[in-house]
Amino acid sequence: MQNRLDELFKRKDRQLLSIYLTAGFPRIDSTVPLIRSLEEAGADFLEVGFPFSDPLADGPVIQETSSIAIRNGMNLRLLLGQLAGARNGISIPLILMGYLNPVLQMGMGTFCRKTEESGVSGVIIPDLPPEEYRDKYRELFNRHKLHMIFLVTPGTTVERIRMLDNLGSGFIYAVSASSTTGRQESFSREQEQYLEKLGSLDLGNPVMTGFGIHNRNTLETVWKHTSGAIIGTAYLKALKEAGSPDEAARSLFGRLGVASR
């Protein structure tokens, strides 16, 4: 079976919109309904976060949702089971995002097998060193047709960006600022120059930008310079305030100035 993320980027390589959701938030059985709601609203692909007790790369909103999800009983094995049970009813690509500790507790081989069986297209593990992935796990991920997606920041050198582009696959995740995720009113000139630089490097993988995108202004800036945007905090805030998954999706898309389906 063709990787769904590859199929997506063949069809569409600009103005992509991806949404991050925390598995098990607001309830332990919320994940699949949220995925279906966001797919119906028009998201191009989704990033599903499996909760961890110490999510260092995440801002306070995502940290709070992770804590609630853990209290609800969500864990990596349960999430993969939920996704496997629903995979035939989901057509957009799914990316798993989480931290290395739960993956190692499961075992990397079991994780890759179950992730492939769940219909997931790729994985983001921010605290897995790229060199360790290259030496220990790249062959395993390739065997299970899973993309390993690496993050770059404004502080990442061009040399390292090119190394990560060559080592990873699927897309490059560009962190818009050297800080945790969260809200900012607009991008600074320095941030825009960073995105301009990424767009000029002629990388082998598309570039998706995350962190701080929450309104039409920040979305258009990202769309101007890279392939698309990944939005997490703004969606989770909408979800906390909304009465239903569909209402949350409509609220977010309205704030972004994007027509939902």
C-alpha cells in the first residue's frame, strides 16, 4: 500500500493545513471522532500526539491536554489499537508525535509494526537523536514504510538542515521559533527570514511549519514560504471551548479564514 503522506504531497504541495490533536483528550474515546471531524472539515493530514508525562517541546496548553489524557488512561498501546480499529474509515494521512520513552518501553520493533498496522504514515520523536536513528532504527522504519520526520529550528545550521533532510523523509518540520509551542500574534521579521531561507534551500522533502500559527496572518506567512502549516495549540483551545468536535473545527477554520467543507 502506498504511503498516504506520499500520495498527498504528489497531489498537493502548497497551502497544506495539518492539525495536531492530543490522543485521549478531552476523553479517552475522543481521538477517532476528532480525526473524523477534522478530516470532514478539510484538514490535509493530522498529527496525533501520544501523551507523555514530560513533554519538553510543548507549550502549556498541549502539556495540560497531555496530563488530562494520561489521567483518562490513554497510552501508546491503546492509541495504536484505536487507530487500527478505525483505519479503514480514515483516508487522510496520520502522523504520530511523541517522546522516546514510551516507544522504548513498547520496543522499537513492536512500535513500528503496530504503527504500520494502524495505517500511520510517519512518526515525529523530538528527543530521538538523528544519529541514533540512523545507526539503529532507519532500516526498521524503512521496512515498515514509516517516515521519520525531523525538526529544525531557527538555530539549526544549513549543514545540519541538509543532513536531516537527507536522513529523514515525509517532510521537514520547521519550528517557527526557538521556544515551546504556543500563541504569538504575528511572526517577526527574523522568523520570516528563517522561513524564506528554508524555502530557498531546495530541500528534497517538503517543509511544514509549526508553532505559533493561530490566525490568518500567521497562516499566510507560513503558506508564502513553506508547503504548509501545523496547528496545535489554537485547535486544542477551540476544542476546550466548543461543545462538539465539529464546532471546534468550524471555530478554528473560521479564525484562520479557511473555508471548511
